[in-house]
Amino acid sequence: MLLLAGVAAPIAGARAAGPVDALLHAYPDSLAGFDGTDLIWRDGTHMPVGIGRPERSPEEQLRDGSILDQLRLPYPAGAALLPAPEDDPGRVRNRAFFAKMYGDCWTGAVAPKLARVVWLPRTWGHTVSITTVNGVDRRLAAISRELDDLPAEDKKYLYPLGGSYVCRTVADTGQPSQHAAGAAIDINPAYSDYWLWRRPRGHVPVYANRIPQEIVTIFERHGFIWGGRWAHFDTMHFEYRPELLHYDPSVADVP
């Protein structure tokens, strides 16, 4: 498994601690350091990380989460465990952070950074659009090649795809989806489960999943988290969030 094996050097004198340090490791091409209050981007931009406030409701954090809010819940990579009620590690996203990282699709800033990746080249062979920022396109291509080696019974979950880049918001929050950044992919919806499809009226959705662990493991090995680890599950959904996986892209074996 490609885990953290090195440290992206922060700017001279910068301090990084706890969850913010994970961001510096995960996005070395974009982030230069942390001064104790602000993230410092490679272009000199300062961005406050905010205050992590666990007392805020999940709904408040989903709609207006700080950078620290989006890092608050640990992501249980590799574990075949049911998520705890209201645990959605990675589902909170700070809008300013990801717009700075990938661009704002509504202003046309994402599309010029997209590349085409062949999905399952030996099995399906269709192309998908994915961002080149952080080398996400190369990482998805590596995932595709590994998935193509799985047995045919597993590959039925992988195509036809539900989609990759699309400029849209998340259905229940109105916040930009990671699909709008070009940093997410949905596998075959026919074998997927989504909490809004299975929510009894007035009740918490009952967790469901049909995606094999082997598929999840391959995505996670390359820095993608899985929506099946959320209480508000979306089992077709994978997005590039290496900061939650203690994944170091500088040592990843991606050509």
C-alpha cells in the first residue's frame, strides 16, 4: 500500500501541526506551509484554516465548513466497518479551499485543466474527463489499469460509469460537488446505493452497499476516498482526498 513515506517541505519558518500537516503532505504542488493561522499557497495566497467547531450540527458544517471542519473526522481506510451515525469523513468540504485548488467551474476555470483518461482500457475503453491538478488524471489512469486486472465478476461494478467531471452542486447541500472540480468519479450506478434513494420518510437511511472491498482498496491506495464510508452513503462515488488517507503523492508509483 502506498502510504506516507516522506514530508513535503513547508516554507522556511512555517509551522504545521495535526490535521493541517496532512494537507501539506497531500498537496505539495499547491501548498507551501502553515503559519499557525493561515495555509500559505505556492503563489503566496494566505487562507485561514478557520476554527474546528464540533458543536456545530453536521448540516451546518456541510453548508459552511471551515478547512479544519473538513479534516475533523478520521477516515477509516481499509476497514470493512459500518459508519457511525452522522459520521461522513470527507463529506464536509471548504468551498474556498477546493475552488483555489482546482478552479471554479462556473467561471470556466476547471475545464482547461481537464484531461481524458481511458477507463478500463481492455474491458470498456471509454474516456472520462478528470483534472490534471495534483496529477489526479495519472492516478486515475493507474487505478483504471489495476481495476482492469480484476475478475469479470468484479468489473461489472465499474462500468458503465455514473460520470466524472460535471459542473454541479451536491443534491442535499447546494455546495459544489468534487465532480465540479474534476476530482471525482462515479462507478456503475446499477450496482450502487445512495442514501437519498433509500431514506424512509422521516427516518435515518439504512446503510446498504454492494461494492466489493477489492475495488475500494485500489482506489484508496491511490489517494481516493469512498462515499461508502459515509453514514450518508454514496457507494458509487470516489474522490481524490489524499489528506484523509495519509497518502504521500511524492512517493506514489504513478508513471
